[in-house]
Amino acid sequence: MPRILVAECIQEVSSFNPFPGRLTDIDCGVGHTWLDSKRGVNDEVDGAIEFFERADGVTIVPGMGAKCITSSGVIAAEDWDALSQQWLNAVSDAGDVDGVYFALHGAMAADNELDPEGFLLQEARKILGEEIPIVTSLDLHGILTDRMIQHNDAVVLYHTYPHVDHKSTAQRACSILLRRMAGEINPVMARVKIPALVRGDELITESGSFGECIKLAKQIEESDEGLAAGMLIGNPFT
């Protein structure tokens, strides 16, 4: 019976915000109490729960959840140190697992770490080992770093703004994870940097120019050309 670790760390920062992000701004939980609190909330972890409970024989191993629903300033160093240590301790406490789904954001930053998500993935990989598949979902406002690519088997991105596809994004990621664990696929990733900033009405995926790019990404996913595709835009104001 495969054991799959599920954990979350979601926070978006703005370096123009003069007030530092604090651990007290972030809703944190751990274990089955945290996992049960995510049922029915229409986010990534809720989507992962639904997906894995429909799969035959999967046991969800809950790690730590850390989520802030509002943007903050750059996270203070001492708060990031405390948060990251707690989060990685929960990864270690999960014991032996066969696969990992991480719900991350991609636009965190701390005074002492410009790539928090990359750091978490790097350190989680050290704990879990090189052979355990890791698939991560990211907000389309995130920034895909070298460390994120190096320490993931696959990355899956939101396709909507305003964001309404939290659950389906997680389930796309979880499907890739199960296929990777079964040996059906061996994903590789490619990142192409383009000179584009998108904001305002043009970002709305139902009507703006960004939506035309997302249509192409969906076509790739629906064809045999790729397992996952998307466009990360960061944020012009962060």
C-alpha cells in the first residue's frame, strides 16, 4: 500500500511592503488534525485528499501545512528559520514514504533566503532520498528557480486568474505522481524565460492575452506533447 506524504507551504510576499512577514501571520498545522481541517475548503490539499482517497490503496501521510491568505512583506529571518525547521521536521517525522505531493506557492521570500520553496525542496530531498518521487504545484505568480527544478520530479501550475483551479491543479499533480510511482513515466522539465510582464485586465485568463498563453498550455497537456505546461508570471509589484 503506497504511502504518500502531503504537505503545504503557501505565502506570497511583496518586497515593497514595509511590514515584515511574521510566523504569526501564517496558519500552521500538522498531522491528521491539519489534514482533516482541509477537507471541503477547495484548495490544493483538499484536492489531493479527494484524489488519493479515490485511488486504490493509497495512504495519505500528512506533513505540515503553512498558509497565509494575504500577501505580506518579506518574511523576517527568525520567523523563516522557525517555520522552515518545523516544516522539515514534519517531513522527517513522516518516516518512509513512496511519493510526495507538495503544495507550494513560488513567491515567498525571507530576509535570509530569497528562494524559500527551493530551500524546502532541497532539504526535503536530503531527508527523503533521491529515489522518492516529488511532484509540486505552484501558483502562476510564482518564480521557478533552479533549485525547484533540480529537486522536483515534476511541477504543475495554476491555469486560472482569478484563481479557481486550486483543486484541479493539485489533482493534475497527483495524477502525475501516481504515474511516476508506477513507473509509467519519467518526467523531465524545461524552463524558457521570456521578457513579459502581465497585469491588470490582460491577466484575466477568461478574456485577457495571458489566457491565450494558457490555452496553448492546456493544449500541450491534452496532447502527447507534455505532461504539464503553464506560464509563470511572477508579479510586477513584488
